[in-house]
Amino acid sequence: MNTLEDRNITIVAGSFGHFHKGHRKLLQAAADTGNYLIIGLTSDDYGKRTKNYNFPDFERRKKPIVDFLDRINCRYEIKELRDNTGDSTTNPQYRAIVVSRETEKNGKIINEKRRKNGLDDMEIITVDLEIAQDYFPISSRRIESGEIDEEGVRKKPIRIGLCTNLEPIDLN
């Protein structure tokens, strides 16, 4: 059996605040590389500093990731992430990084730092955001607020307001 040092490694990271359809798509894309996966899961402290919703604790966020990855039968480990790069800028074994459209710029920044550290770029695999029933992206914040569920189904009615601030026009 290969040691971790002999493996090609794909990394993916996030807070995974409320595990949803978009998270499954991201993890599936990482698994589809066929590489060993390392999932950087934000620490409670880091998540609470950077998220603007009621942030679930580490173990609660970790469980659905483990359940999903075990179900699709891939090789992985989950590391606690205390900042936005972890060891991605210094680990020469990392071959690919999976990001969302929203976080694609972070993958590019990480590769710039890797080059400064004398490392090869990782392949950046960008996954499109999953869109909810109301045509807005699925997000943990929206799930937390009760707008949508984990599959993107709308739970609250959409409120639309129309107004005008036009002054009357003299057509003479």
C-alpha cells in the first residue's frame, strides 16, 4: 500500500456550515480526480470570525462530509483549517485544488504563493455554484435564514416590491 507521501493529493476546503447540494458537487468533483483527498474544514474559531450566520461546531459540520465521502467510497482525511490557506502553499504533494466559481480567485492566489515557495502550481478545478429554485445560489447563509433547504427548494415566499421615483414629464 502506498504511503501518503507517494500519493497524488487533491485538496478542497471550506466551512461547510450547512451541508448542501453545492457541497456534495464540490466533494464529488474532488473525488472524481481519483486522488487521495484532503478536506480542510475550517476551525470553529476561524469560522466564527469569518461567517455572518449561526455557525455550527466542527463535529456537526464534519459528520455529513464523512457520511458523504464514505458513501461514495473515496480515500480521504479531514484536517482542521485555522486560516485561509492551511499548508496548501508549502506542501509539494498537492496536485489539484477544487474550488467553486466564488472562490476560484483563492486557488490562483494559492498558486502564486506556491510559485514563490518554489513549488509547482496545483491544477485548479472550478465547480459552478448550485442554483436554488429561485435562481440564486445555494448557500449556508440562505439555509440558516430559512429561505431555502439543503436542496435549494424555496421555503419562504419571494417578496417583490415595485416602486418608482419618476417625476412627471411635461410633454408640451
